Amino acid sequence: MNVICKQAIYNREGKIAFYEILLQDRRTGAYPENFDPLKATSIATDVLTEIGAQRVGNGKLVFVNVPAIFLEASMFDLLPPKYVGIELVENKRLSNKVLEAIEDLIKRGFKFCIDDFGFEKIDYLPLLNKCHFVKIDIKSNPYNWEELKEVISILKSLKKGIIVKNIESKEDYEKTYQLGFEYFQGIYLSKPAMVKDTRTISFLKSTIMEIYKAIKSRDIKKVVEVIERDVGVTYKLLKFVNSAYFAKAREFSTVEDAVVYLGLDKIAKFTIVLALSEMFLEEEEKELWRRALFRANLGEKLSEIYAKDMKDKAYLMGLFSLSWEIIGQKPAELARSLLLDREILEAYENRLSLLGFILSLIDLLEDKRDEETVRKVARVINTSPERVRGILEEARREAERFVA
């Protein structure tokens, strides 16, 4: 399976300066063999448009690999120049039309980087005065160390930002740092992190919708069918149900056995959380999912006290309540696209409903877990402060278990 990843590029202070978004074969970690580079660029730009370049890069510039002949396309019209950079690759056919397209994109505010730069590559020279950055591969460039030092000096005099890539060891990093490179990229500093697989988010949404419909109709067979379509989810489900967390007399070897053992409510939660949290792997995004799971579990537990028949809806309401931060879609919009229950949508749109009131309690308890707040919430839902503290701790533990 091919996945879209992002890899951090660091400055000399060791802080992330930019990201590069790239296509990888998930099994090998390399660019997919014989994959059309134009298609790879199209997939990457689709992901940036769909998720949002600002979110993918955490507010920093994200470079997209683009063959020069692709610059004539209008595919950049939907991308914000403030957050998207263009990394030129395979620059062997630089027609006047391509150069004009580059000029136009620069006027619109896009930053340009030349990949695999070398002065001996004559095709690069017309681009040099236009670009903002150049990238040099430390593992495959034609220069020795002294020549490389001179190249860096010339590029600095031309006021170009200089990025070195393929930093694979401490020695690579120290040498290139001493040579005067300004930015550093490679697995020694940061491995590529998956942004999403090349299946669209709409597929992800349809999976969630199918599971949610199956849980509402209590259709175990349908839930099993949906899970079994995804080998990765099947593997993780069986690993989860056979983990030390569950005390049991036997091992489970089929999805159906696991679903029956866990029950529809737990299995639906597991699959939804797994599917969504797999989109992002960096710690910042994991923390968002921990929060979303905490809010989901807290909503369910508050409902068990205050409105027992609403607990399943309260869980989903809490789970998707951070959808704007996580997937760039407002909760009410997401509720509509997933065809969630009307009560969940109403809770997102206003807090006057029963679920809306529970969502307000979730917000309050997440922001303030002090004793005074705990006592106030306990009074409102007619329970003890000890019970409220207990459900806060249970909600936290359950969130940690799913997002390690």
C-alpha cells in the first residue's frame, strides 16, 4: 500500500523549519517502484487540499515534489502559498512556457526549491535566480568536501537557503553542519510520518458510516464483514483482544469471535478510533486523539449517570467534538457527512439540548478538574464528587489504552 508521508526539515538550532510531503510504499519505506511522478504529485496536492496544508505542516511550509513540466497545470490554484512550497524535480525539459509558469507562481507567493542541485547540471541554471532554496543530496552529489564547501559559499552569496538531505548518521549531521548547511533532512533526525494512506478520506468516512449503521441495527455479521475488508484493522483487533489486558481462558483467532467477545459497542469504538487515529502518527496528533477519546469516554460515563439512554450518542459526540483540530472539519459538518443522529448534530450546533448539556460538562471538566468544579458537576448530575473523580480517571485510562 502507498501512503502519503511528511518528513521534517530542521534548521541549525535543531527546530523544525519546514516539511516535505512525499509518497512512499509502506512496506519498503521507499518511493513506489515504477510509479508515475505526475500521479504522485497529484495525490500529494489532493491530500494538502483535502486536509489543509496548514494542518499537515503545523503552520510551517510544506514542500511538494513537482516535475517541472507539471507546473503549467492549474493544480496549485487551491493551495495557499503561505503554507506550500514547490520542490522542483526532474528538471530536464525547461521550456519558456515552464519558466513563465514558475514566474507566475512566484508572483503569487509560492517558495521554490531545486532538488538535487549541482552547478554542473546546466538545466538548473535558468532556475537558480528564481528559486528560494536548493537541496543537495549528501550521499549522491559530484563534489568532494572542499568543493562542497565552495558550492555552499557561492549559494550563500546568492542568498539561497541551502538544505542537505539524506542525513543518516551523527557523522553526516556533524560534517554537514560544519560545512555550513542551513537546513537538514534525513532519517537520523526524523523518519517520515504517515499523513494518510492513498485511500481517500471519503472511504474512511464510509467505513465509519457502515460500522455505525451496523451497531445501530445490532448487526454483528455486518460489523465483522466491514472489519475483515481491512487486513491491518483485523490484525490489530485480534492483537488487542488477545492482549494481557483481557483475562480469558482461550485465544481468539477470528474477527467474529473477537466481535462476539467484546460486544458490538466496544468493537465499534475500537474500529472507529483505530481508523481515524491511523491517519496521523506524530505525537502532537496522538495527543489530540487522546483528548478526543477522553472526551468520548467522559461523555459516555456522564450519560450513564444523567441520561443513560443517550450513552452511545454521547460517546460519538465526544469522539468527534475535536474534529476541527484533528481532520479540519467542523463537528456539525462532520455529523452531517457521517449521517450521525440528529441529537448529536443539535448538540454541536447549540448547547440547549440534553446532549448539548453533557457536551458543556465535558468542556468544563476537561478545562478545569479542580475540586470546586468537580463538586459543582456532581451537584448538577446528582452524584458524589468521588464518582465524578472516578469517571475522570477511568476516561483517562481508557484513552491512554487506545492511543499508546
